[in-house]
Amino acid sequence: MVSTSSGDGTDGATRYLGVTRGKNTCLTSVVPVASSQVFPRPYYQIVQDAHGNPADFNEGATNAVPIYVYTSSETELNPPSAPTLSFNSTGSFRIAHFSDLHHSDIAPICLDEPFEFRANCTEQFSFTFMERALDLTRPDLVIINGDLFARNKRQKDDITYPLLTQGALLKAVYPILNRSLPFAVTWGNHDAEGSLLREELQREMSRLPGYVGSNVASLDGQGNYQLDILDRDGDSKMKLWFFDSRSYTYFPLNGSTTGQSGGVHRNQVEWFERESRGLEMNGMAFFHIPLGQMSGSLGLNSSAELGVHSEDVCSQGHECSNTPDLADNDTGFFDAIVNGNHIKATFSGHDHSNDFSTSVKGVTFTYDGSAGYTAYSTGNDPNYNREMRVIDIVSWGESATTYKVIDDILKGTVHRNTSEPILTLY
């Protein structure tokens, strides 16, 4: 029995957490989650009250967000094998692509939401948008391209609390798990600023049903991997590549940040060059922090920027600037992408107010935009819509298009952003 009541110091009910250990099992995880919604958690049991309902450990506390507790033992953590990704009978494959959800274990405030919703916006807006977008698009694969989690201010008192990442894990992926969809992730600069290191995040994600990612242990970072999309005969026709672009760069003497974003390291680039050499199929690459070469201000792009460019490009190895010094901290990642004749499109998040696409040396570089209501957005636009991308791959990988789906919150609908054309990626 945990000797302290969860209600101590509050006007909530007195509750004690009891743990029963079996002969061959032991409790390995206790995860509190503050949320407006109860999430069934794979391989975990939610603590119940005397009536068999999820026990709210804040029950009776005035204006308190419910807190639910999940427990698990090692013997329960036995996820099924990852599903295989395959084109359908017509040679098509659809990806639903989200970025920058910024979930936390607390019930956080919304940022840059339309004025009309300032009084009632909660994290539930993010859940609802993802659920409606998934039901609208019916994807074959869901990708969350970094910053699933972040430290946020609590809605109740506007105070930023430490991030207990275990309590945020299900918030990011529950709509996906509830629909039994395959999914993949990259890690962003905010994901490891809480209680779980990148290695621990990767381990926790690998335990979830439907997760198709993996990790090459010899490489810098976590969650570097490739996925194949197969044809009807089981042969690979398309490659998807995932890279950890890390967090920030730091001064070695005092550990303070240099102000420069992290990036893909040289041994990750060499791995990609080695594994992709000689491939005759097309590929796409996903990494959270963008490459500076996609900024139209450098004049490298051969097509206009389609979409919104509302903030400086905070690119790999650089401070935020639309004209970064490309020779500074160059790991050869851009050259490996454009010179290999394999990668046809890349996708990045990180800069929430950017959602544009542009072509550079035959490769389409694309921003995701922001999907989370607890993440900043284009603060100068009171009608800003959260958004996600649909990627449609057709003809067994020979061509692909993309378009944005927006949460048109003022109209109460989720739909394709018809103000922009569907973009041909290649």
C-alpha cells in the first residue's frame, strides 16, 4: 500500500493506491494521467473504484482535472508483431501525416486558438481533430513527425510543470490505436525534455500495437529506420526513411544551448547512403527539423513556395534564419538526398507557422504545419486552422501527391484545404 493519500493537500477524496503482487509477476509501472478523457492503455490496467469504474484520484477536488492511474507488469508487455505495409489492389497507398502535437501529462492550455474559443479550448480539441481527420482520410499508415510531447502550461494555473512523459504517451497515439491503424513516428526537439530519454521513448513506442518503426542501434539518435511498402507478390516497391534530427546543439563546457537546432549526424547519412545505393524504387524521407536548403530566400528552389511561410526556417545545425550559412555544420545530408536519385520528397515539422512545399534539385521539400492546439501556431492569424497532410502514393510508388486537411474550427468541419491545389510531389 502506498502510504500517502493522493488527496492529501487538496479537498479531494482520500484515496490510497494498493498493489497486489502475484507469485510470478511484479508491478513495474505506475503512471498518473491528468486528462479530460480516459484512455484505454494497451498492456496496462486502469485503477478502478469500488464500483468498477475508472478511479478519479482528484474526485471531490474543486475545479480539479481528473487524474487516472495505470499499472502494468512485465509479463503483460508482449505486443504483437508489427503489421506489413502493402499497396492496395490498385497500387495505391495513403499516409495521414501529423506533426507537433505537443501533448503533456497535465491538462494544458491552448495556444494561438481563435478568439471565439479562448474560454473553452482544451487538449480535447487536438484529440477531436486527429480523430475526425483519420475518419475522413482512412489512411493505410499514420505518421507523427516529431514533437508528440512537450512541457506545457497547465490550464488551471498557467504554470509550466515538468513533463511526465509516461502520462502523455497515450494522448498522442490513442486515436490511432483506437482505429487499429499502423503508425510510425520520428522524434522531435521537445520529445525528450520530460521524464523519458529518447531510448526510453523508443522502447515505450515499440510496445504499442500497430507501431511499425524500429531503431538501428549503431546510429546516433533513436528511431532511425526504413520501411518497405510491398506489392501483391510481397516485393518492395517503395521506401520510407525516418531520421532522428535530435534536439539542439550545446556548448560542451557548461551544457547551455548554442541556439542552433540539432540535425541528422554523419553516421546516419552514411547509413542512408549505404542502404539506398543502387535502389531503383522511389523513396520519401521524414525528419522533424527541416533542412535550410528549402528556404526560398536562398534561391535554390526551382518552384515557388506553395503554402504559408510565416516564420524563419529553423534548420538543422543553424539558428532560425531564412538565409542560413549552409556550409556551417554541414553533415552532407542534403547532398545525400538530392544526389541519390532515390528520395523524391521530404517532410518536416518544427516550425509550426510554416506549411509550404518547394522543389530543390528535383526533390520536393515539404513542411507539415501544426496539428496540436497546445502548440504555438500563426499567432497573427486569429482564424488559424490546425492542419495535417495527406500523402497519396499511386501506381505502385511511381508517383505521389499531397494536400492539407484543416480543422475549420469556426465552421465546425474538417476538410481539405481547397484554397491550395493538390500538389504533385513527383
